Amino acid sequence: MGKVKKKCCRSKPKRCANCPVVALRLSKIESKGLRGKELRRAVKAARVY
């Protein structure tokens, strides 16, 4: 993940990868310690608007 932006641009149908909302969701995912297919699904769900 790149540099986190200050404000969400609300791009549709998915949030951009640098969105602060996505960054927060990914930090929660990271703390769960997911791997492989579960991790890919979680990242995809984190970017959904």
C-alpha cells in the first residue's frame, strides 16, 4: 500500500487503495493475521464502497 491520502475521494465502484478508510480496514485485517485466499477476500471487501 502506498501513501495514505488525507481524504477519501469516494471513487466508485471501489475505493482507491490509498484511501484512509481502506487503510483503517486493512490495519484491522492485518491484526487478524489472515493468509492466502482469506487475505485476498478481505482486501477485496475492504475496498468495496
